[in-house]
Amino acid sequence: MRSARDKAAHTRVTGVILLALAVFVAFFLVPGPGQLATFRLSRPTDTWAIGDLVVPGGPFVYAAAALLAFLGARQFLRGGARWRSLSLGIGLAVAVAAFLVWATAGKAFSLTGMLQATMVRAVPIALGGLAGVLSERVAVVNIGIEGMLLAGAFTGALVGSVLGGVPGLVAAVAVGGAFGFILAALVVTYRMDQIIAGVVINLFVLGLTSYVSSQVFQLHRDLNNAPVFRAIKVPVLGDIPVVGPMLFHQNIFVYGALIMAGVATYYLFHTRMGLRARAVGEHPRAADTLGIDVYRTRYVNVTVAGMVAGFGGAWFTLGSVGRFDEGMTGGRGFIGLAAMIFGRWHPVGALSAALVFGFADSLQQKLALLQTPIPSEFLAMAPYIATIIVVAGLVGRARAPAADGKPYVKE
């Protein structure tokens, strides 16, 4: 009975949110009379160019408000609960589209460039989310992803400056794996509280990298000047309008994130080892009874998760700016955990959720270029606001592995 009441309450809340968005869009996002929003779908260097997408500002915004009002009212009718998540997802997408049209009215905006930036900005979040999936599928809560990302970024910059980009990337992956192994030792062998162990790793890495950055890098700037991996264009596929620049004209980190998400999905859901890993996360005692080494499985998965996070951390330095700055990960590890939950502990789901956060991150930069009348501080909050919306459960509840966060003691 309580579940039915909760479901009805969530449905009504969704309806109220959609109706509030409809009012906001209709009254605050209407461009001036006759203004057009121009979205560029091609760049001057594109081989196959297509025309711009020109949208009449006023009619589009009013149509978006009407659709939002319809979706909101639908939630109060019989059967609305069945479409709650879908209605909310469509409503948020429509509201974002209306916002973009309002911000671009009377101007030109490169939609292709923003989608390309979305993919790039989603990389560390996707890899952080993937590290969380690999850990929590064997029932280890990995709060230390933020520290592993930061360790990968620092190591990539330091080793990359001395030995080059490829050795720096290998070192970042190795250091991330080392911290994953340390986390596994603390929580599996010594049965330390998993949340505390992750926080310890985060604080240790933050303190160590901040000290070295301020005391060493300031004096020896040549140790903080790593090469950056350039974008690699896939022949033919990279020339496809819109999709080509987004997926097939990126650096090694974007390709790596896509490949890792695919490999992790195959490993978890289509291999015997993946089945054993999921069994350890759901019912470790039953898995132990069947002859599965619970401790070894957790060690392997958490160590590999650390390697994935180390690769993601290297993106901040070797894939972006070529130098390390204090706290440069900016909470992306925690956003990765939100992406993992949003993606329901599935690698592809985590990647999809990361694209949502990456879009919010790239959006605030593009809006700053359009000189919208919104303070830059509020624009910088966009990815974190998206995280709050997801964590608040507006997209529906997800179930973690049954043994998640629980230590296992072999009898």
C-alpha cells in the first residue's frame, strides 16, 4: 500500500515539475518578435557540409511550453505513472531545447561543436562511472574514484613531462591500479569501512598532489609540461556531418572510453567470469559455496576499476591541457558515481548518463560565449545541478547489487 502511495506521490511531483517548466518556458524564455535561432551543423573544414538549422524563436518556445503542459497534465490522469520517467525525460529535453533556442535567438551557434565538446567532457565522468560499476558489481563501494582520477592526472603530467605521452599514460593507469589494489586490501582483507577507506584515499591523494604541485612544480616547471594527445580522425566516418566530429574525430581517451564501456558490458553480461563477479556482488556466500573465490574476484575487479580511473584521470592532463593543477578533477569522480546510479550499474548506462553531464558541462561554456544574461557562476553550476537532479531520484529508483558495501567473512 505504501509503495502505491509513494508511486502516486512521485507521479504528482513529476506532473508539478513539468507544469512549472511549462510556465517558466512560456513566460521567461520567449525571444523577441521575429528572432531566429541559427544552429550550425557544419564547420568550414568539413568535407560534407550541410545547411544550418534555423528555428523561429517564438513559435518554437510556445510549442515547447504547450508540450510540457501536456506532459505535466498527463501525470495527473489515470495511467500517468506508467509514463512518469519517459515524460520527465522528454520534458527535460524539451526544456533544454527551448533554453538553447532562447539563448541563441538572433545569433549563430555551432551545434556540432557543442556535441563534440559534450563527448570530450563526458570522458572522465564515463570512466569514473565505469570504475564504479566494476567495483560495485562485486559489492565494493568505491568512493575513492575521485582520488584515483586525481592520481592519474598527476602521474600523467609528471611522467609525461619526463618521458613522453605514452609512458605518462601507462604510468597513470598503473598508479590508478595501485590505488585500486590498496582499496581492495583495506576493505577485503582488513574489512575496513568502505566509505572511510575511499575518503582516506581521496584525502591522501589530494594532500600529496597539492603539496608536490605547490612545492615542486612551482620551482621545476619543466616537470609539469606534458604533451597532449591530439585528435585522430577516422577516415570516411569522421566526415559524416554532426556524428562524425562527435564520435570519429577525437583523441585516444574518447575512443578508449567507448571501447572500455563495450568490453566491460561483454565481460559482465556475456562471460563466465562476469557472471561470477555479479554473483559475488549479489550473494557472496552462495558464490563461495559454488567454489568462486570471493576475495580474489573482488581484488581483481577493484584493481581493474582503479586502472580505468587512472586512465580517466590522465585525460585531464594528457588529453586536455598538458599540465597539472591542484584539485583539477573538480569532483568528476563523484559525478561519475551519480552516472553509475543513473545508469543502473550498467557500463552503457553509465556512459549514457555521463553524456548528460558532459552536455551540461559543455553547455555552460557555450552559453558563456553567447553572452547570455546569466552570471558565469550560475553557468558553472550546470553539471552539478544536473547531478543533484539525478541523485534526487527524479528519473526513478535503481537497485544496487544486494551485497553492495557489505564485507564478507569466509567461514
